[in-house]
Amino acid sequence: MIAKIPPPYYAVIFTSVRTDNDQGYAQTAGHMMTLAADQPGYIDFESVREGEMGISISYWKDLDSIKNWKNMADHLTAQKLGREKWYKSYTTRIAKVEREYSFERT
Amino acid sequence: MIAKIPPPYYAVIFTSVRTDNDQGYAQTAGHMMTLAADQPGYIDFESVREGEMGISISYWKDLDSIKNWKNMADHLTAQKLGREKWYKSYTTRIAKVEREYSFERT
């Protein structure tokens, strides 16, 4: 799906390897998705998991929106729980989307 | 996993919805991964699929490397087959990775 605004905009690419500890994960992940969607500058969110590997991408209007989201109290708590319980490893990349094109079967 | 060179570098974010036509898909996907890894400017590749939804990201040194890869003959053929057979829809985004940080459980 094409984003709701044309480039340039920003992507936060979160690639992760999960532990086998699921305690509280689904509830927190759901809460974070809802909370993110309510933030100023939020555009969209896509997430795919295959076994322990996951890629989640949130799209944002600008870097300030990303910074605000990163530092929200509930989100900071979730990040801490992620490091303590849910993730073996992860990488977060902040990237500026410069171009996009889409195909849709007709 | 952290990329093998520090930012800035480029990401090609490919989000897709598959058809149920698997004919030739795995073979072509494998060939494309091998071929991409041989191209100048290639850094890394990550791909996750969950049901019909997929996110694949390739990382590149610069825009020229991406342009060359996009226009390689075998890759153009694969893209055409993708539109004809394997994908209901997809979006490709070209994004400049400006920052990254990683966590690894110790």
C-alpha cells in the first residue's frame, strides 16, 4: 500500500529477533500500535513476523514526530521491557523515504 | 544486525502481498538474492513473510548501485514475472538511512 502522503517522509525500520518469552508481549505491542497511530505526524505502520524474525516499519511525517514518539513515557517503558524480556537483538534505522512506486493487480 | 557500513547508506523497502501462485517463485527469489549479493554496492538483505504479506529490505551503498540492480536483465525479468504471477500488489520505497542503533542481549 502506498503511503498517505507523497515523499519525502520518514520510515523507522525495526528489525528484531524475539526471545521465546511472550509474557505481556501481544498486549504491549497492540497498545503501542494504537498509541503510535494517535501521535502527530504518524502516517502508517506495517509489521511482519516469521518465527523469531520480525520487521516492523512505521512511517512518519518528519524527524520531530519520530523523536516525540521515541520518548513517550509508555513507549519508553515498552522499549525497556523489550530489552529485558522480548528481544534477543534488534536494530532500529531512521530513514528518509525519497521515492516510492506501487503495483496493484487490476 | 547492524549493517556493515555506518550511515548514511540506502535501503530499498519492498512490501508485498502475494498471490497463491507459487510457480517458479522460490527458485527466482533465491536466484535474485544470490545475484543481488554479487552486485557492486550491495550491503545486506533481510526478508520476512507472514502469510501473504511480506517485507524485504535490501541495503545499498548509494543510489547508483540501486539503479544498476533495478535495471539488470535477470532482475527486470523477475520483476515482470512478479507482476504477472506472484504479487497482488507491492510498494517499493527508496530510503536514505540516516541513523541506526542496535541492541544485543548479553
